[in-house]
Amino acid sequence: MPSAPPRAGRLAVLDGLRLFAALFVVAFHWVGGGENAWGKSPTELFHRAHPFAAYGWMGVHLFFLISGFVICMSAWGKPLGEFFVSRVARLYPAFWFAVLATSGVVALLPLHKQPLPVPQVALNLTMLAEPLNGPLVDGVYWTLWTELKFYLLFAIVVWRGVTYRRVILFCVLWAVASVLATASNSDLLLAIFTPQYSMFFVGGIAFYLMYRFGPNPLLWCIVGFSWLHTQYMLANQATIAGGQTGAPQYWWVSVPLVTLFYFAIAAVALGWLSWARWRWLTVAGALTYPLYLLHGVIGFTMIRWLYPAVPKWVLLSGLLTGMLLLSWLVHRYVERPVSTLLKRGLRRSIAAVRAASDESSPVEPPPVAAPPASPATGSPAPVSAVSPVELSPAEPAVVLVKPTGIPAQRTGLESVHAEPAHHA
């Protein structure tokens, strides 16, 4: 296995790429396909901007590429428990706020959609409403279940220990499973391996391996297969997106766009963008997740409420500014404190489970060596409970005894696996 040390420092350029992906998705929903919110066709309302915004659905693909890169990077060297803690603390605090805030806005202003019953809102808080066939508070949450499936699959590698060889094997096996799932047309396999998006994650993982260990033909082959697979899947996805935007989506436009995404992550992996370390990029990365979670139903509701009283471009500018500000507030006053509390509580819980498991495990007594054979008879010498120590005549008559067959006692000082103190 290559022993090249990992490069230090946060990749700020990935934060900037994440914000770009989020803004691209926002443009798709507000300008490219928001017919129900504006009350008229977006192709007429935004006849110049619409052709560009209509391809904003592909921002999700950039998200998945970055996710493969970042999750592999953040999981390296972590035990499974710490991987679990980092993912929960990263995803859930802002998500819980978004579910409750969106439900509250819809309850107060049911202009875009009707509020869901309390049990369905509560189900959304688990982030498992989609696999349980429950309605989503906001349709943008569908990508979170796709992300969670990636985490669950990659957790197998984390459980075994993340190494170069195992990550390569994971990429190959997931690629094969995606092909077999598509060929079999099995609903179960398609749901597990997600072939329409899996190769974005695989490509991102391969790019991280390039970043950590350097490029080689095997990694370029994995990236190449990832790109070839995704360009084939884009034809069907473009057809679906065309139905949402009210305008046709072309494969020959989407393929060059996704190729640019691959080139951008390749530039990060090869170190070509390591000079981009502006502070605002880190702030941009912090805004991305809350912005993605909050912009959908809340944004549509505000458009429905304020348009046409407020001109469309004024409304869009103000709405985007307000969403970015709200995203920063959520990051500062929800994500950071709640994530800290979650990490602390989950780490303590995991440590307690480990300690209880260690205490309940039986301690095997040390084996008792067979006594030496008697020189006179060749048979074993008799075993006594104590072994006297021979003393010279000059020494005091103190007999030291050595108990046998007594198991070692725990001191309570056994080492506990250290858990390092993550995502963009």
C-alpha cells in the first residue's frame, strides 16, 4: 500500500464549489422550473435566464461528486463509531430546523402546498420519510436519502478500516453492483445501489485517492468508467428534467456540463487549485447545506405571497439575500452548538457501550503449565497449591508463595480507543 502522507489543510475550493452547486439548484427551482410559484410559465417569465437555469438540476451531480471526495477524506483513519458521530452531527441539526421551519411557514401561509399532519412531519425528522413512502416536507430532501445510502455502504469500509486497497475494492464492487442492478431491473437492488447516481460518488472517491496518493492508471480508469456511466444515465435524467422545466433538456448540453464538473474535481485532486484559500470560501461552504434545505418550499411560498406586487428580479434578489442570511444564522446558532452537543453526547454513549461490553466479556484464566517430570520416576511431580521458595540458612524463615489458577484482575486502566476530535 502506498505510504504517501495526506496533504494537510482544508480544501477551501471545495467549499466554493459546494456553494456554486447549491446556487445552481436554487436557480433551477426558482427560475428554471417554478411554474407553480410564479403562476405562469418560467420560459415566458424568464425567457433569457431560463435556458441556463433549466439545467440547474445538475447541481446535484456536482454535490455527489464532492460528497464522494469529502466523505472518503473525512472517514480516513476514523473508527466506525466516530464516522457515525460525524455524519449524524453534520446532517441532522440543520435538517431538524429546516423541517420545523418549513412546516411552520406552510402552516401560516399554505399558498404553495398544504401542511402535512404532525405524524408525517415527525417522520420527516428521521430523514427516512422517503424509504418509508412518507410524503416529504420539502421535495429537495430526496437527495439526503441518496447520501445516506452512500454513507451506509461506505460504513462497511470504515468498519473494516479504511485503506487504499479496500477503498479501491469498494469502488469496483459498487460499480459492478450498479451494472447488475440495472441489468436485473430489481427494485430492491436499484434502491440499494442507486445506479443512476452511484458513479458520481465513485468518481469523487477516486479523485480523493488521487489527491492523497497521486494519480495512476487504475484511478483514471475508475474515473473514466464513472464518467462513461453517468453520461449514459444523463439522457433519461434530462428527459425527466425537461418535464419539470417546461422546455426540452438536451443530452449534448448536459454531458459537457457534467464533464466540467469532473474537470473541476480533477483540478482539486491534482493540486491545481490549492492556491485558492480565501476566507470567504469557508464561509460559503458553511452556508451551502442550510441554503439547500431552506430554499425550496419556503422560497416558493414567498414568491407566491409577494409576486406580482414585487417585481420578479427585485423579489429574487431579496429572497436570495434573505436565504443566505438565514443560512448563516442557522449555521451559527443551530448547526454549531447543536452539533457540538450531539458529538459530545454520542461519543460518551459509545464509550459507555464499549466499557460495558468490555466488562461483560469473560476473562479467560491463564493456562497452568504442566509440572516438570520427576527425575526418579519420569512421572509428573505432584501439584501443590503453593510453591515454597528455598531459603539459605542465613535468610529469615519467610516463605513466599505464588497462587496458581487465579485469573488476572482488571485494573480499570485499560486503554480505550481514542476518538479524534469534519464536512463541508
